[in-house]
Amino acid sequence: MKFFILWAVSFVLCFILGSKGGIVNFTMLTVFLIILKFTTKGWVVYSLAFLMPVFLSAVQILTGDNHGLGLVSGFNNMLVNPFGSGVGVGGNLSGSYFNQLDDARSLLYGSESIFGVYMTQMGWSFYLQLFLVISLILSSVHSKATLILSAVCFQIVFLGLAQEEAWSTYASIPLLLLSMSSASARRAV
């Protein structure tokens, strides 16, 4: 009963705060918890953690949503400039670099998708960073608790396909918890 009350309060807070990213993360976490009632197979959990944001991104691209357009333009920028355009050139804050771009033109520099932003700024080297982050997450699973936490972190990483704030402050809290629980699990062994 306590869990349901906490879940309901968290759900209402997501809407009161008006954070689209928080609502999406909360919904996906709820799906993980339901799935984990039936299975603890890591490949099932990670597949869903990867496929849900990919599906969301595909819908955004097909509907012409700004987040999908930012992802596509970031990929195009990476193809044109494989070494990237430099930190600060892509994203929502790139207006200061490009003399205050309007929203439509800022999409050309990968804004609205953190993957688009990093592909614009770092080029192909972004994939090295992505590989290192995913390796860290996958290597930290030691129990059902760390499986849930690592799946949330994995989902946050790939939610960056669909939104620009996916790797913002609220993303660092589960990553911090994952590293702490991973460190304590290693000490216990």
C-alpha cells in the first residue's frame, strides 16, 4: 500500500511540475517495475529500456516533432563535419554562438535532442563517450536492485534521442545511486 501511495504522489508531482521529461521517465520506470514483477532477465529489461526511447524518437521523426528534427539534423551535421563543430555550437544555447537563432534555425544545430546536440558538437567521437557510459552501466549490475537502477540509467541515456533535457540534473541522481550501489556491492563480495 505504501508503494502505491508513493507512486500516486510522484505521478501527481510530475504533472504539477510540468516536466515532460519527468513524466516520460516516470511512465517508463512504471513499465520497468511492472515487467520486473514477471521477469528479472537483464536482456528483457535492457531491450525495453532501449526500445521505448527509440520508438518515441521514431514517432517524433515521423510526425515532424521538433525533438525528432533535432536528432535528424544532429546526425546530418555529424556527417558533414565528422569531428564536430565544437562545444557550444549545437543545442538550445547555440543562439549565443550564432547571433540569437530563432527556434526553427536552432533545430538545424541539433537542439531538442541531446544526441543531436552531441553529434553536432563532437561528431563521431560522441559514440566513444556513449560506449563508455553504456559499458559503465552494464558492468554495474549485481542484484535485482542494481538491475532496476541500471535499467533506469540505460533508459535515461537513450531517452537523449528524444529530448534535450534527458541528461540534465535529474538524470545524474539515478547515475549517482547506481555508482554508489555498485561500489557497495563490490565491497560486499
